[in-house]
Amino acid sequence: MKLSMHSKVLAMLLSAGLFAGCSSTGETVGDGAYDSDVAPVDDGSTVYGGDDEGGVSSSALTEEERMAAEERAKMEALRDITTFYFDFDTAEIKPEARDVLVAHAQYLANNPGRNVRLEGHADERGTKEYNLALGERRANAVQRFLIVNGASRGQIETVSYGEEKPAVMGSSESAWAQNRRVELVFD
């Protein structure tokens, strides 16, 4: 019973405080009559910095700037892909990999201080020597593509692991398909 009485008193006090906090004097504030140092913001203002150096402007991007920003974002997203797969017994780059490799080539061209290692791999079928050579042909094919599309030869190193570093263990077509690859490893 005491707990219930305390709960009621607490609820009444909280309610009274709520009503007191929401009371109004009935006055209206006219335009420009603010009681603080905050004034309404017009368009074209800078979000931080106070000057036009390094602030974020609220003025709209031009169509050209928007398109360039979208293209940069698309290229950055493509560069998240760093593994390229090959068909059985071939070093031919698949058509779906070309746009991604172009993005990597442009990144390397725009960042001459960055280097990449191309690691060629093969599945377990064939001899060790053949698979090492096939992994090397795959890495060299990716290297040529990158160079043709703007990367510098000095930024690229190739290495072949053949069948020695499989991505997936197993002797099925699915496992073999995941092991026939070139991986880009950026330094």
C-alpha cells in the first residue's frame, strides 16, 4: 500500500513538472526578433570554417561535378574486386573483368607511388610445372591489360603459385573454378 501511495505522489510530481515546462506566455516572436545569437541561414552558406576555405557549401553541384563524383564512386567500388577468375586451361581475361581492371589501371596511373603484386593461380589438374606456367601466363595477361590501360610497368610485380595455394580445397568443378584466378595484392 505504501509503495502504491509513493507511486501516485511521484506520478503527480512528474505531471506537474511536465505542465510547468510546457507553459507559454502567449507572446509571439516576430521576424528578426530572436533572443539568441542564432540567425536564420540563407542559401549558399558554409557549414563550417567561417570562410570559403575548406567549408562545405550548400550550393548545388553542377551536373558535370555530380557526374564526375558518381564516376569516381563507381571506380572506387569496382576496385573492391581484386580476384579475377579464368576458364579451364586459358589465360584469357573474361569480358566481365575488363571494367574492374580498367578501374585498377586508372587508380595505379593516378597514384604512381602505389604498387601491386599479381598472383597467378591454377587448379590442381595438370603437372606442377604446367600449372606454374599457366599461373604466370594469367598474371602476365592481367599485367599487360593494366599497362595498356594506364598503369606503369614499374608498379606491377607478377608471381605464379600454380596449384600451390588453392582458394578452395577439393576436386570438384566448383573448387577448380575458384582456384583458376589472379589476385591483385596492393602494397
